[in-house]
Amino acid sequence: MKMNLYDQKNLKEEVLTDVVPVNNAPEIDEEPPKEIPQRALDDARRIKVLSPSRLVAKRFFRNKLAMAGLVILIAMFLLCFVGGWVGRYGQKEVFYKYDNIMFSFGTANERTTYEGYYVIDASEINNLERNKLNSYISEMRSKQQDTRNYTDSEGNAYTLTKLDENLYEYRFHKIQKTATYDNKIEIGQYHENINGEESELILDGPYSSLITDNTFKNLVKANIPGRFVYEGNTYIILKSNKIPTIYIAGDDGKLIGEDQSDGFKTVVKNNLSANGFTYEGKDFIIEFIASNGIYQISRDYGNRLAAYLSTYVFDMQEAGFLVDTEFKTSAFGAVYGSGTFEWKGKTYRIMKNEKDIIVIQDISNAEPVDFANFSTFVVRRYNGEDTLSISFKDQLQEKVKDMIANGETLSQFTFYMQQIDGEGNLIFNEEGEPVFDTSVFVVERKLDNFVLTNLQNKYLINIFDKPSSEHWMGTDGSGMDVFTRLMYGGRISLIIGFVVVFLEVILGVILGGIAGYFGKWVDQLIMRIVDIFYCVPTLPILIILGAFFDSVRMDSYMRIMYMMIVLGILGWPGVARMVRGQILSLREQEFMIATEAAGLKASRRIFKHLIPNVMPQLIVIATMGLGGVILTESTLSFLGLGAKYPLATWGAMINSVSSSSAMVNYTYIWIPVGLMICLTVIAFNFVGDGLRDAFDPKMKR
Amino acid sequence: MDKRAMHGIIISVQKKVCDVRKKIRKFASGTGKFFKNPKKYISDYKAAKKAIISDVYTPLVHNPENLLEVNNLKMYFPIKAGLLKRTVGYVRAVDGISFNIKKGTTMGLVGESGCGKTTVGRTILRLYKRTGGQVLFEGRDINKLNKKQLRLIRPKIQIVFQDPYSSLSPRMPVGEIIGEAVREHKIVPKAKFNDYITKIMNDCGLQDYHKDRYPHEFSGGQRQRICIARALALNPKFIVCDEPVSALDVSIQAQIINLLKDLQREYGLTYLFISHDLSVVEHISDTVGVMYLGDLVEYASTEMIFHNYKHPYTEALLSAIPMPDPTYKMNRIILEGSIPSPANPPSGCKFHTRCRYCMDICSKQKPKVIEVEPGHQVVCHLYDKEQLNSLGIDPEEIVKHEK
């Protein structure tokens, strides 16, 4: 206790000693300012002065909804105008990718058409004849003929001979017209009455003795037209101009042709009555043509092998090894010939193996090597390169046989094959060895064709890609980046909105202002025009215009320009009506009468007094109208009447996925776009509402 | 059905048919007339219109003492009806009134609401196109000026409106409202413009810093000051004060009235003071005109009007002035009925329907303007002694009898 007391005492003393008497009043060093500007409570200077526009701004910024709208709009503008500029990709940039897809690999079928394998000097056979060959063969098959002979218009003779079901021989007997020989001399005419009773011969002097010769007369009568030999002379009768003319064959005639040598002529003269002759080792055919009485001389080239027609193809043991036509024709020739043939210094022989397949073996070396197989089963790759191995072909053929036997239309088999890149080149690993890969082939029967598809690595347009780090909103049906197009599309939508509203407001204010200010008949006239414009149905007009723009193939940008003008022209009546109403009411206000009393000019009265007072309503109607115009533009683009592909607008982007399946599957394309449209329109409406409330002085906070 | 009832119905139907027939005939005859002779029809129509608006007056000879002379001024507003907006009648807002205002004086114009006081003020300013009569301002007929001349004369005649709230453009700062027309008419050189506006504002009791403010920041009294400043800034000679204080409370009224008086002294202004507040008019005016239904019924100096009134309407009007003395027994004359329509005014003396001294002649003949004393004009049959004598009526008796 003592201690405590002591302590307390001490403490008290300490406290007391510590306490320094303090004057709480602040020490005044400076004198108070002598003149404090005194203001009364109601002095207007105490109140912060705000101009009407600042008051509006203040009220507007206090409106949370309007501010939200403003923020959305600013964000939208930044996204569309700055975003498109900063963005990595272009509006029309198409993206590609490598991907494994089931892709057509090739087709396989049992060959039924015969392909011609022409020997080297058979090129003289014209294409017309070549094309007919398959139909001739099918005709032969249906009639079960083994040979068929025919000639063409030039006198060439052809022979088709069946060697076996799959192999036909085609021979060609070529006859070429080389010259004509004309030796006839006119000696008279043979007049014949219509009755035919009193026929009459009129002959030149030396032959006049023949006129009365009845035997001659009868011969003439029998050979119209034609030729006959009478008393060692050859006579030729031609029927021209209804009156038969009588010629006598002269000793010397006129030879027209390539070879006009006397030797050839003599041979021709000597063989006029024969069918043919041989001159300098060449065979010729001579022929009298009764219709014009001259001799036709043709060269006979003889009967030669032209081609083999076959359904066989050669399956090379070494995949990709190419043989020429010479090899093929020689091989075909050897099948029913000697059995061996030579090609490029090597000897080959033809034989049938145990599976009854015709095999070509290389017997140049001691050990015969299988070189190629005959086959009627054709496998063709779509990329045109025949690099398929026999083992693949065998496997496929077995599969196809199974399918035909089982009546399947769809089947598949697995094959180990070398990997091929997108350009068709073989892929090798680092050690230079080919890379093998199991590949599943799907075989699908389409009539007689068997279509092969397998998984292939291809360079593809990246369509409808899911959102990723590269494409934030994926890609659309044309492989373009949706996010980029969203930004560019917004640009166009917003620009259209602003330009259209600007046009509307300009037109509306001018016409509405004139109507309201001048009144009377001017007002009546303009208001009737407004009524007419109100009656005009907007959508049908725009549809017609869209069709018109399509038909003249208008440029996308021009199209947008015209659309803006048309929308502006169709939209001004609303603004005009509003402005006119406002001005009508303002005109009767006392401050307008005061301006008249003050003698102000009309222009000043309109622009300084009327327009500023209409401005609030104008701003509100314009802001509200912006949303509407953007919506209209989107609608038009959605209907395909607005901006055209590849120009991006929001409506067009939704249009690109407008089919029901696309809408369900590619939501990541249209949902962001739809949201953008919604947000913009809502934001414009919020801002418009906010402005209207802010401009309304009666509105309380 | 009863035969009688049947008969009645038939008769009523017949009557209706007759009515319709008459209407059709009337219409047909009208159109027939038009198609028979369109020129005559139109000239007839114009003549009929002229007969309604008889613009007949003896032209005034300008007296240099007078700043404003009004002679037989008429302002009829057409009543339009029907699909083609044809004029079917006229509202005779001002029906031929004449008065003069001397330089530097104030004329008060009193009357009931709707008697045409404001129309007179505005017609003088040519804010309405007058129907008939003359308005001479400094000897020039205002209605005969062309647009350019009118624009030049505008600053000299100004107007202060009744409602200070609607007479100022809400989107303009006060300095601009006052100075706009000054700049337009180049009343002062550009260098002196600011000082001039400041001076005018100070004269009207406004401060320099009010220039940048907008009308909505001011009270009614201040606004009326702005209106006065706007009128005054154009350096006018004549101001029409169209009920400038009726929208204000009494203390402000006094301020404004005194301001007007001060300005009149300072600038030598002439006022036409339109009001229905008689005490204010008494305070400010030198002469007073009393209007009833578009007519000026009595016109005299203030003293004569308030202490030696003649017209029964003036009597009734003045009896309604409240007295600030509770012991005073008010002898109010209450007028019967309401004011007749100016579109269809009563025949003869327009006041006869409500006049307590009404005689037979009042409803039949229009009274003449009678100068009972020098400078005291009355329009009433009671003071037309010649006519009353000829009719054998003693006006004193009638007045006494009524009292």
C-alpha cells in the first residue's frame, strides 16, 4: 500500500510537473484581412452558375443508366474503330490449316471399255474411226462375231479380229487417192424422145457412119451412163443436162496427181481395163467412175496391224515403273504370237501363272523375274499418279470380290502404306527411310465403281473453327476470323447509323424548319410531302433496290453509300414533323415576338432563337434514331439486301449462319454478333433516354 | 300503330326532307351563282367583306407635339371554319379607337381582360397586320413602311411583355439577350458595346456579372428588369408596356414602376402603359384611356378619369378599386352578366347590355365621341345633349333615379 501511495504521490507530482499551462487560443500573428468581400445570403454570386448545357451535362452524368449506355458505346467505338485497326488480321483474310480428313483416294473398277493401244505408224487412222471402235466391239460381242470388216468414206478398209474376250486386234487397209486419168473425147450426142421410140444419134464427121449402126445404138442405150467396147474402141457415155453425151476414149489422156511422169502414165494407160497395177514396187488400184467418166487411181498400202484393243492394264511389279506404248503393243502381240518380245534391249516372255493370270517375265537374266501382270481390274488414284503396289491392288481386288459376292455397298480394309504429304510427295524420316503408316480405306460401291476414301492430311480452308487463342471467336464459313469481322462489321454498322441519322436530321431540320417558320401554304405543302413519305413502305422499297443493286452488280461500298442515302431520304419525315411542331409552338412564344419587335433578321431569329430551342429534342430523336437505323441496317443485311460479302456487317454475319443447322452448331459466330447489335441499340436508347431526361427541366432527380 | 302518331311521324319526316331540300337549294344556288358569273361572285364576296370591315376615317394631320397618333385603328381576327378554312366572321378585338400620346408622357390603357388592350399595343408595333386605321409614329404611318424602313424604325418603338418567364429565350445568356439587337442595329460602336450594355443593366438595377447568366437563374422581378433593359438598350423613344407588372408581387411592382418612372425622366421616354390595375395606372399615367370590348369609351387626363369620370363603365371600373381603409364603405357597382363576345358585339352602344343607365336609344344607335371638357372624350349617349333633347330625355333624372 505504501508503495502504492508513494507511487501515486510521485505520479501526481510528476503529472503536475509535466503539465505546462497552455493557452488554447491560437496565437494570432497576422492581422485579419481588412476587407473581406461581404456577400449577402441571397447574393447570386454565391451560387455556382451553370449554363443550360452544363446543367444538362450534369444531369446526364448523374443518370446511371445513361452512363452505362455511354460506357458501352465508347467501348463499342473503341472496339470497332481502334480494334479493327490494331487487330492482327484483315477483314477479308482467309485462314488455312492442315488437317486429316476422309478424302477421296481413288476408284477401282473392273474394266469393260476397250482402250486402243496403237502402234507407232498407225496415226493415220482418224479420230472419228478411233472413237467408234468400242461400239463396234460391243456390236461384235452382242452378235458373237469374231471378225468385222468395214470401210470408211475414203475407201480405207478396217478389220477387227477377236483374239480373246479382253483383247482385239485392229487392222487397217489404207487406200489413198493419188491421181485421176481422163482420156475421153466428145464425139456426139444421143437424142432420145420422150416416147423413147424415135431415138437419134448425132455424131461428129469421122464417126457419122456409126449413126445408122443399130448395134452401137443399142449399146449406147444400154450404157447410159457407162462405157463399152465396140470394134476395138472404148466409148464412154455420160448423162449430163438430160442429153447423154458420147465420148470416145483417146490414146492420150490427162493425168492429174502427184506423180505425172511418163512412166507412170504409160503404166496407167496399159492398165485402164485392169483393177490394179504395180508401179515401182507400190500397189495401185485403178477404178472407172461412171458418173464423170474419169479413172481414179489410188494407192494401196496394204493390210497392216494398227492397234490392239484391250481391257487389260499392266500392273507393274515395281510400283510406279512406267512403260511406253511400244512395250504394251509388243506384249499384246506376243500373247498370241511368239510368246516373247524385246523391249529396250531386254527380252520378256509371256506366260500364265498358277492363278491363270497372264504374267510378263523379264528373261534377260538367267533367273526369270516377274515384271508385270495383265489385269482387267483398274485402280486409279485421284491425284493421277499410279504409284500403287500390286499387293495393295490384290488386297483391294479381293475386297471388291467379297463385296460383290456379299452384295455389300460399304466396306473397309487396312493397308500399310507410305505416308504422303499434302502435295503428294512421299514422306521420309531423318534417316531417309520411307515412313509407313496404317491407313484404313473405306470402299464404297457406286454402281460399277468402287470409290476409295481414306484419312489424308490436307491443306484446308479453316471453316467454322472453334474459338481458340488464334481466333477468339472462331472462324466463319469462309474461313475468316469472326472477331476481326465483328470489329470491321461494327465499323460499317456504326458509320451507316451516323451518316443516315445525319442525313435525316439535316433534311428534317431544313424542311421542318421552313414549314414551321413560314407556315401557311409552305407548311401545308411540306407536311403533305411528309405524309406521302410516311405512306411509302420502307421495306418493299429497300427490297426492290437491293434486287436492282444485285442486277447491276454494284460495288459493295457504292451499295452501302446508296443504301445510306435511301435510308436517310426515307427517314427524314419524322424529324421534320418534330421540328415543325416545336418551331410552331416556339414561334408563338413571347421571346420570338420580342425578336420581331427588335427587328432582328429572319436568319438570326431562326438560327439563334429557334434552332437552339429545338436542339434538345433533336439530339434525343437523333440518338434514339441511331439505334433504329443500326437495327434496320442489320435487318437488311440479314435479308441479304445490305452490304454484300466479303464486306462484313453485323447483319450479314448473322446471315452467314442463318440456316437452322448452322445456328445450332455454330453459336459462337452469331451470339457475339447478336449481342453486339443488342448492346449497341440498347446503349443508344439508354443514352437517348438519359439525354431526354436531362433536357427535361421538369424532371426531378 | 296509332293513326295520329303515324301522322306525326310523317309530318316530321316531311319537315326534315324540306329542310334538307332547302339546304341543297341554297348550296346549289350559291354554286350556281358562282358558275354563272364567277367575277361578279368574287367581287360581291369582296364587297361583303369590305362592308364588315369599314375602313373609313379622316386622315390625321400630324401634330409635332404628339409622338404617337392612333386614328380609327381596327384589328379584326378572322374566324375560320370548314374544310376550306373560309372566313366565317371576325373577332373585333380593336374596333376603331383613336388617341394621341404626347412626347415624354405616359398613357394608361385600362379595361377588363379581353377588351383588346394588348392587341392595341401589338398592333401599334405592327406585330399584327392592322385591319384598318392609321398609326402615326413621329408623323410616319407605320403600316405603310416597307420591310427595310420598318426594320430601321423598330428600335425606336419597343415593347415590354406581361410574362417575364416566356419573353426571354431560355438558351441565351442575359448579356446576349440584351445586346443582340444592339449589335444588329449597330446602335453603339463595337468598342463601347460592353460598357453600354453594362450601363443599361445598371440603369435597370442589374449587375455586371449577370451578363453570363441564363434567364432561369433570375427571379421574376429581375427578369422583368432584363426585359426592360432589352427594350431600353435599343435607345427607343416609345415603349409599349404590356402589363409589365401584373405577373409580379406588389413590392416588386413598385420597384418596376419606379424604375420605369426613373427611366422616363432620364431618357425622356414615352410609354403606353397597358394594365388592368387602376392604382398602378393612376400612379404612372398622364392620360388614361378606358377600353370596353375593342372600343375606347373614355379618354382623358388621369385626374379627370379618376375624379371626374363620365362613362358608366369607368364608374363601374373605378368603384372596384379596393381602399386600404376598413372603415370606408365601398359603393361597388357590380356589372351584370359577362363581357359579350367580341365576335358578335351588341348593337348600338356595346356596353348597353350591362349599363345601368341604359336607354332605348343605346341599343339602336352607336354613340358619338363627345368632348365633355377640353381633353376629356366620352363615348356615351348620356352626354349627347342634342340628341337627348330631341328625344326629350333628361339625363340627370336617369342618373339620379338609378342612384
